[in-house]
Amino acid sequence: MEKVTMLMRKNAPAGRRALPAVLGALLLLLAGALGLSVTGGSAAAAVPGPPAGWTTVFSDDFNGASGSGLNRADWLYDTGTGYGYPGAATMWGTGEIETATDSTANVYQDGSGHLVIKPIKDASGHWTSGRIETQRTDFAAPAGGQLEISASLKQPAPASGLGYWPAFWAMGADARPVGATNWPSIGELDIMEDVNALSQHSTTFHCGVWAGECHDPDGISSGLQACSGCQTGFHTYSVVIDRTNTAAEQLRFLLDGQVTYTVNENQVSTGTWQAAVDHGFFAIFDVAIGGSYPNKVCGCTSPSADISSGAAMTVDWIAVNRTNSGSSSSGASTGTSSGTSTGATSGTSTGTTSGTTNGGSSGGSTSAPDYTAGAATTGSGQVRITFVPTTPAAYVDVHYLVNGAGQQNFRMANSGGTWTQTVNGLANGTVLTYWFTYEKNGPQYDTPHFTYTYSG
């Protein structure tokens, strides 16, 4: 699932349509006006302008000469196999096997408006690749405002890719001075990760302490999700840090402007959230080979013997946008609205009642009841959580706490429109707190929290 991460890391070719120059220019102007990004196309796209109410604080469209390196005033090259600080983890903390270099064999601009990060295996079987960070570490959402970090990129498309691990992610600023020995407390936002050339992607939030509220090293994660065409065309991956309500902050992860996963402040303690989110970040691109996440997904030790060398991740542009403090704009580029919730904020039951609420909030708004949800004892020490959306959902995730500790996150099983998840091993009097994230006509919603007391 997640990018089983660190103690420091995370952090394609054909088939794209060509547009006539005039039509392409008009589409780019329209996309900029709407705060959207155009994906696909064989030529590099300009960095989209920010939507109304937002300001671009950093961007790069990688328009350097063919074979040139990056502007080191903007970009920091990580080199070697880990930060050289006392106590810093080796192999970037994840078991990946490549050596990161600043060579233009591994990291270069292609002369057509793209950054290329290419992992290469030499004749002796040794891998080199690239890992770069923004020099700036002050990308922060202001109190009462929002921050968006976005990039348009194409995932590597190796013929044999068991062990590939491309990533676009961000780390809390305080990681840099100490080689991330304070991870995961300083926060990590994995905006795009794929492993083993699956043409999928996952998004993950890391925070707190090892094996703590964020379940690190795994983190609070979407798990791998479908990402059609992500190895054959450019797609825009984003995270929005939303602090418009500083008592109920939120992270939204997006693919091509559509919310794919949401993490809310109330999923962890306030102190843990603030230490991980309410500060500056720096952005990172890299392509790793082997390591904990590819190994976890394949149930094997990667890379495979027949893994292909030289399959690159190609980045069209990166942009960091933010609103001013107190801005009321939701940002068209996020593909979300603030949403509304007219149901109860909590529910308590000790029997088998299912309960009905009036919609969740996150990726859209709704004012009519659009699901029923509940929990019921189904066996000794066993409770089944049920969610039935009024509108068919492409996915439903359940999040739950047992006696207030150890948040668990699962994609629920669907049977004829009824989504279920069974929780086992409960003792008499155990309190189960649960809530849901679900899809409805594209946007993603979050429900209020509910509680259920198992009475044996």
C-alpha cells in the first residue's frame, strides 16, 4: 500500500495526442483561467497559472538545454545512499539499492521542456538514479488559507519493472538540518508513488512517532489506486493543505484535479497534526530501485533479475500555489469545494441500529441523505461495519479506532451496493469509533464519526 517510508525518502513515451498550435494555445489559456491543467500532448505544457485568489510562489517548467542539469539555485541534488548525518538511516531508510547522483546521465533536462530522472544499471549490476529537492523549504499553508503542491509527470514504463519506485513528495522543513532523524514527526506528504511498474499510484500522510497515530512506517494511506494511462501520458498529481478552518484542517490528494484521498485533522491528535502540517515543506522527485514498498507489494525481494534499465520518470512542470491568510476561495485547481454536512457530528449505539445521516463533506456538497451506516455484532468478539450509499460508489473506505487507539484504514468489500468491514477480537465493553470516506459522482466525501459499544 503506502510508501513504507523512511527515516528519509519517498520521497514515458508514446501515444499522446498532438493539438494544432492555435487550438492548443486556446486550451491552455482556458485551463489557466479555470485553474486546471491540461494533460497528455506530445509537447511540453506551460505551467498553469493560479486560479483567482491564489498566488504562485514557486514553479519550474524545465526549459533548459538538452542534456543540461538543473538550476542549483532552485534545486538540491541528494547524492549517495543516505544523508551523511550522525544517526541518519542508510539506504534512505527504505532499503532501496540505487546510488543517487548529480550526473546528467541520471538527472537532466531534455531540451523539450521536461525534467528526466533515469535509473541506470551498469555492467556489474550496480544502479544509479536521481533524487532532487527544492532548495526552498518554506512552502506553507497560512493559517486561514491553503497551499497546493502540483506536478505534471509521466511514470516510468519499463518493459520489466519489478523494483521500480518513482515518487513525488514533500517533507517538513525541519527534516533537512538533521537528515530526517526526526521523521516522521515533521510530516511527509507522498503525492505520487507507484511501484513495480503497475501504472497505479498511492498517496500517504506520515506523522507522529514510529508505530504511532499515523501507523508509521506505513502511514495513513490511500493504498495503490488505479491510474489509467499514467505510464503513457502526463498527469497532474497534487496535494492541498487546507487550513481555512484551523480547528478542522485537511489534506486533499488529487489526480488530474479530482480528489482521490483525504486526511482530516481529527484523525490524529491536534499536537501531532500541527507538528506534521502547520509549517514549511520542500518538494522532492526521485526514482528508487528496490526497497520496502516494492517488496511489500510483490511479497518478494526486488528488483527482479530481469528488471529493465533506463526507464525514466519525466516531469513537465511543478507549481506551488497558495492563498492569502483568510482567503475564502477554495481554489479551482484543487477540483474540490468546501462541502457541507447537515447530519449529526457523532452517533452512539450499543445495539444493531444502523442510523442515517445527511451526507458527508470534502470533495463536494450534498444536502439530502445519501447513505445509511451502522455497526452490528455478528459473532463472538466480532462487529460488522456497514455502509450503504444511496448513489452507487466506486469505493468506500472505513477508518476506525478501537478504544480510541490505533487507527485502522480499510477499503470496504462491496456486495450489491452494501459495503462491509468486519472487526474481530473485541472484548466486552470495547468502544469502536468509525467513519467513512466514499466516492459519489466523482468527488470524495467524508462522514461524521460514529461509535458502537460491543457488549458481547
